[in-house]
Amino acid sequence: MSGRPDAAQQDAARTLEEMKRMREIEEEILARAPENDIGPSLERITAVMELAGDPQRTYPTIHLTGTNGKTSTSRMIDAILRESGLSTGRFTSPHLHDIRERITLSGKPIPREKFIAAYDEMAPLIEIVDARSLESGGRRMNFFEVLVALAYAAFADAPVDVAVVEVGLGGSWDATNVIDAQVAVVTPVDLDHTHLLGDDVVSIAEEKSGIIKADSVTVSGAQDEDVARVLIDRVEEVGGSRIVFEGNDFGVVTREVALGGQQVGLRGLAGEYADLFLPLHGAHQASNLATAVAAVEAFLGGGEQRIDAEVLAAACASMTSPGRLEVVRRSPTVLVDAAHNPHGARSLVAALDEAFTFTRLVGLVGIVADKDAVGMLEVLEPALDHVVITRSSSPRAMAPDRLGVLASEIFGESRVTVVRDLPDALEQAVTLAEAEGMGGGVIATGSVITAGEVRMLLGRTEV
């Protein structure tokens, strides 16, 4: 017999080697400043892209910003484009389980070998830019900037027909904003990241409006009047562009709760679409879908060409949004939702009230320290019978004791339990949900990380 390894053994060895290399790369990237430490400037990412030959200029893009709904809307746009026969690259953040989720090729997380290839291609260029920046008194590229560079290189290498790109934070100074997108999408703008973006919606909108470029179409969700004015002013400033708004130019026409989701009728930019089954819950997801449809209409036909009805129906039926009001366990029902600000919490509460009937609902809540914890808890309070306060593994997570004090002031001490470790907290929340028999449920929320870690604890890792 030959002592040479067979194909299966070779594949296994290659996989192990790729996993090892991925761990090394992740450690190198994580050693950089975190993504919320932005040092507002496009100089570093621009320099890296120029050294690489500006790969982000080799494919058209749809660029998304907003306060909530960006990832769900990005996934919806991606699904419709793929069903239309296009190859796609999608960049979103943060990830639930695996860093490769942030960079997808035709709907799937980038394969390890392609992530490694992109890193090996870009790392020397990143080192050059780091050195130049440090020499001039600047800083190294942060975690997020590096991932943007890898995504743009990977999309060019694939190559993709179109990239769907979600900002990380804001717009003007976000590292993704070295593209001139054919379509800019602005989901509803509300207060979040106020310490970085401004403490009122106008300031936040001004920062987010920076993704709007000349000769493009801007598709906006429903906005506060002051926010809408900021966006309109930006469109007029850059020239050659137009803007359409949910409620005026497109929107949700009909919506009914259905088993496993909702039945939706939409008015698009180029016509109406009836009886679409969307396997996601909540009015906010229907609005996200309307925005996604308008964005695809704007991209494919300048807003004047309908999406094929069968194509759209098939795309909608396949849509998922992991970590967004997602059922991850039955008996009792455990849901996870990535709401991390009061605006997101309001959408969550409305969807819970509409789509679920629980005899007793227990919240499992872990919030990041720089978020509006009081605002979130106040929104959640009427919807929850009891709340279990905990923390995720994030170093930015608020200490459970501190969060527990805030929760007790809002819920009353009798409705609050503090459990430091998330696995134990999940077990406690399930026990409390079942305390009065059948029909209880648990909603785990407060941050993307909390939602992701609960998903993983319950064996859900697919995205």
C-alpha cells in the first residue's frame, strides 16, 4: 500500500492549516485599535486603496448608512440582486460568531482561503501605510479599516458584479466611504453613538449624509423632518443626484401577520408588488424590505424598471436576518434580538406585541457600557414580566451590578435578577419563563454580542 495521504486526508490537513492561519490573522487584526476607536480620517484607508490600485473602483456599489436596520436591509438587497442573477459582495458589521461573516461572496461568508489570500495581499501595503502614519505623528489603521481593505480587495478578486456595503459608524469619516456608490441608502436615523456622531439627530444625519455622492440615487427610509432636510441639502450640494423617501415615493401598502413572518404588499419606485411572504417579524422589517426593493430598482433600472415578480417573491421567501427577532429555541421559546439603542428597542417591543403571545416574557439583557441603557430599559419595561441582567464577553459590556441597579429603578427590585455569567443567566431566564407553566418565553437583547452569544449557547451558528 502507498503511504501517501489520500484526498480526504489532504483536504483535512489543508483545512487545519487554514484554520490555524485564520487564528493568527484574527489575533493580528484584533491587536489593533478597536472599530469604535475611529480617529476620524480617510487618509489611511485611502492610502492603502491607492497602493492596491483602488480595487473598490472596479465594481459598482450600493452604500448603506442609518441608525438601525442597516444589516437587515443589506441582506435583503443582496438576496434580491442574487436572485436577479448577479454575483454579490456584501460587507456588514459587526459579526455574530465569525469574523468572515462581515465579508460575504454571493450570500456566503468568505471562504477561509480567500480571506487569507486577501490578507496576505493587503498586509504589506497596510504595514507601509502604518509606518507612514506613525512617522507623521498619526496612528496605525484600526481593526475596522483593515477589514474594509480586505473586503474591497476580496470583492475585486472574486470578482463581484456589485458590492453591498454597510458603514461601520456614521458616514463621512467611515472607512467604507472611499467608494462612490451608484445608490446610497439611508435607513431611519435616530440617536446612537452620540459621543462620536453628535448629540442630536441633525448632527448625526449630517455625518451619515456623507455617503451621498454626485450622480447617484439616494433611497431613504422614513425620516424625521429635520433629518430629511439634511439629506435633501446634501443631494443638492453634490449635484446630479436625486433622493426618494419611504412614504412619499415608495413604501409598505399592505401588511398582515402570517405564520413564520408576514405577508407584505409594496409600492416600489417602478410599480407595485403584492403578496410577498417575508419570513421576518415586525413592521420595521417590512419597511426595510420596501427600502431594499427601492434600492434595487434604483440600481438596476434607475427606478424605472420593475423587478420581476417571481424573482422578488423568491428572494423574499429566502430572506433571513440572524440575530434580529430570531427564534433560536422552542419550549420555551427563546428569541434573540440585536437591539442596542432605544430606537431599536421600540421596534423590538412593537414586533413582539404583534407577532408573539406569551403568558410570561422574561428579558435577558446585556448592554454595552457606552449605550443608552436607561433609555433601552424604559422601552423594554412594559413588555417584560421580569428581566435577568447579565453581560456578554465583550470588554465593553456594562457590569451586571451597575446595570442591575439601573434596571431595579425602572422595573422595581422584585422584577430584576442579576446573574453575572451569561450561560447561567440564560438558564435562570428559561427557569423564570417556565415558572407559571407553558406559554412563557425569553427575549435576549441589548447588543449584537449578547444576541450572538445566546445563539451560540443554543447551538445556532449558521448565518
